[in-house]
Amino acid sequence: METRIAELRYKEVISVEDGARYGYVGDMEVDLESGQVQALVVPGKRRFFGLFGREEDKIIPWNAVKRFGEDIILVEK
């Protein structure tokens, strides 16, 4: 399956364990030598309308990704 990062940004990351919604993909970590994706990065949620910054980004290891859907990515974390 071939997917672009632009397409991943519209997919919500959800835990298969407890149904927790982590947010939408913001970036990916890629090994530049091999070209393989290492992790998905979900930006942290804003605190108090963004005035107090953001929570830490969530790093989802690629091996935790279980399934891609049209609108969601299911992960086990």
C-alpha cells in the first residue's frame, strides 16, 4: 500500500486497546538511509486555547500500527 504524508494527516490515530483518541498525524520519522518509516508523530493537544503551549507530542512506533482505515489508523500502544 502506498500512502503520502499528506493523506495521513487526515487520519485520526485511535488505540485498539481502550479506544483513546490521540489526534491526527502531524509528521513521520523516517530512516533516511533505508527510507523506512520509524514512527508516526501526533502533535500534543493545546493547553487552554493554546495560551499555555501544547502537551508533548505522541510518538507512535511503526510496529504499533495495526491497521489503516479510510479515516483512522488503529494502533496498539
